[in-house]
Amino acid sequence: MMIIDTHVHIFPEKIAASAVSALERQYEIESCGSATVQGIISSMKKAKVDGSVLLSIATRPGQVESINNWISDTSKTNPNLIPLGAMHPDHPDPETEIIRMRKLGIKGIKLHSEFQHFYPDEERMFRLYEALSSDMVVVFHAGDEIRPLTKIHTRPKGLASVVDSFPELKIVAAHLGCHRCWNEVEQYLIGKKIFFDTAYVFPVPGYEHLTTRRITDIIEAHGFDKILFGTDYPFRDQSKEVDNILNLDIDEVHKKMILGSNAVKLFNIKNDTGSSEVITD
Ligand SMILES: [Zn+2]
């Protein structure tokens, strides 16, 4: 079975420790591995994860190009790391940078509205979605742990409007559609043409927003073909998160889809990830 973790954060060696401790403080969470290339590689070995999708976030428009260069270089030397690039809503020329990303082998972008201050259905975002066309993936951080629900920018209703306006766009909403807004996920997003990842949703001591039963219900209702295994490494342990999927009360064939085959199709992952397995549908 091919296992792809579609939600991983790593940083260049010299800033990894400080970037992670800033996030730990902000979200009052703890990391379980180092957010470096070496950290993710050893975690993948232990968890038998074949590929990890690297999510990059630019907090300022000026960071976009250098992050994209780094993420592309990193994935070229480590083919089992799949690069998603950074973009910022205030970037002066997203069209040109997205063309450059394609040449760098970058498969899409990650947007984080709480760090980048935008609403997904704002008109200024549309040129970005146009530029991504039907080949590049956009992953939205959705919901939030630290802000009151009323102050969250990326909510199911706004995402649903983007899905309706850009039917060709490949959209992923992290955290099972929207962290801590799962009633709204059921109201606005269930069944629509949008992927959900499973990052940071399974219950652990001190974090019990969702039960495994409710997670299973949302996954079943939305459709097994639109669920992606994701962990939020280094903030969740890849081995334990793989077990969480394997322990779900669903068919084996659906577990395979969630753990890998949906991601292989969405990100157009060739079998050059170092895995000896042949990818079949
Ligand atoms: Zn994340």
C-alpha cells in the first residue's frame, strides 16, 4: 500500500527550531519530531510513509520566491518529498510566479488566511485561482485553534463559494474541511468537489474536538474519494496518524484511497518516490 502524507511542514535547517517553537507557543501545542529534511525523512521511515507533501507558507509577499526555490531544491534532492509552493495574496505578480513554480516542479500552493489576512471568496483572490488553472492544487488552512470562531477567515461558506465559482480548480480544505467548524462543514461543503485532509483532527489527550465516530461519519458523507491522509507533522506523529486511519471502521479499499491513492491522483505523483511498489488505481 502506498502511503502519502499530504500535510507536512519543514523548514531550512537554520530556522527550523525557532519557527517550530514560535508555532508551539502560538498554538499551545508540542512537536514530536524536528521540522527539518532529516526529521521528516526519519519519521517517514519509521511510519512507512512513501511520500510527504511539503506545505509552505509565506507570511510576507517578499518571501515567496526564496521559499519556492528552497522547496523545489529540497524535493529534487529528496524525490519522496513532494513540493507545494508559497504564495501571498499581496504578491505583485502571482501569474508569473505560478508559471515559474510549474517549471520548478511545484504541484500547487498553500494559503493560510490567518497569517495572510484574506477571505477565500474575496475578489482579489480570483486572479490567483485563475493562474492555478486546472493542474495546480490549492490547499487552504481552514478554521483555527486559537481564534474565536467569529474571527476565522476561511470558513465552509466562503470555500463553497470558491468551489462553485472555480469548478476546475483542485481545492483542498485542511483539517477535515474546517478546524472546529465541522457543523458548517456538514452544512456547506459535504459532497462538494473539494478535498479534505485529516491533519490534526484525531483525538489525543487534551485535544478532543472530534470523536473517531464523527470523523468517520464526515468522511463517509463527503465521499472516500475526496479524503486525503495528512498529519500536520511535526505537530502530529506520522506513525500514530497512519494507525488512526488503519483503525477506522471502514473498508480496506477506502483506507487505501485515503492513505495514498487519492493523493497520487490529485498531485499526479509518479512512482519516483523511492517506493518499490507499483502504483495502480
Ligand atoms: Zn498545518
